[in-house]
Amino acid sequence: MSKLHLVFGGRVSDPQGTDFVDLHNLDMVGLFPDYKSAEKAWRAAAQRTVDDAEMKYVVVHLHKLLQPDSE
């Protein structure tokens, strides 16, 4: 199975959490086949909004959600 990773971000209510304020306006950066390319995309997206403390980007390990017992 591919090690799929999703990178997305948006405005959060608390910069230390992941409670996204407006789910309809999330920035879907993309799906990536490995963590290295997902991290590169995450860094680029996060850097674009570095001055906005309420914007947060995350990497989601989709392969862990699809098959949680595989690792």
C-alpha cells in the first residue's frame, strides 16, 4: 500500500491546536506519495503564511487512517 500523505491548512481558533475555523475554506495543498515530499510541500505552504499566527498547515498520514494496524 502507498504511504499517502495529505497536506492542508487553514485558519485555526488557537494556534496551538487544530480546530479549523472554516472547513469550507481550507487550503488543500495536495496528496503526496511519501513523507519527504509532503513535508517539503508543508514547509512551503507554512512559509507563505509565517506572519499569520492563525494560519496552520498539517501533514496527515492517510495510510495510517486507511490501515491503522499495518504499522
